[in-house]
Amino acid sequence: MNTTIRKIGNSEGLILPKELLDRVNLKAGDNVVVVQEGQELR
């Protein structure tokens, strides 16, 4: 899946499609872990 980093106020963020959030059982306000592997985020 590709998504675009967007400007959100003074920050930048990713918009995740609802279908993806439903598949991984996440909702607004949930914490996620982001890991950098080389030039990728996982």
C-alpha cells in the first residue's frame, strides 16, 4: 500500500484508509509502534 505524507497543522502525518484500520483492529487514538529499517518504516 502506498500513502502520501500530508501536512497536518504544524506537523506531518499519514492518512490510513479505514479498510486497513479495520483489518488490523485500530482506531483513532490508538498507539502504534513504528520501526525504521534502512530507508523504510515498518
